[in-house]
Amino acid sequence: MGKKETNASPGDGLRSLRSTMLFRAINYELYVKPNSVIMAMGIVAIAGCAGYILYMRSKYENMGYYSAVAVDGSETFKKKVSKWED
């Protein structure tokens, strides 16, 4: 069998090394060049989700609710009640 010579250039990374097709299929993201458009859409989506969660949490806290953890481990929002008011 003849060996295939590859000329590795700086910045090639793992693409310049010999590997099996199984390794390339399992570790697909190591051999694909980054796509800036998809990366930007993912960052916007994650930032939007985190912003929405923070917005909803601050909305409930401003309304006078707080997060309470029940005995079974579930988290619920309860209205703050003062023991001084009756």
C-alpha cells in the first residue's frame, strides 16, 4: 500500500492528521470549518433565552413573589406575606 503524503500547513489542526472515517464521523465538528452565520444565530438565540428568563424572574420578584423550594424539590413562586399584617 502506498502512503499518502500530506503537506500540513499552519492552521490545519486535526485536518492534516491521518484518521479513520469512524473517528471523523463521530467528531464531525473537529473537521468542519466554523460557520460564522450559524455561530452568530446560536449566540443570539442563547442570549435571547437567558434574557427572557432573567426578565421573567425580575418581573415576579418586583410583583412581590419569591422562589420557594418544596419538600419534594420542586420550585414554586409564593407571594411574600408579612407576619405583622393581620
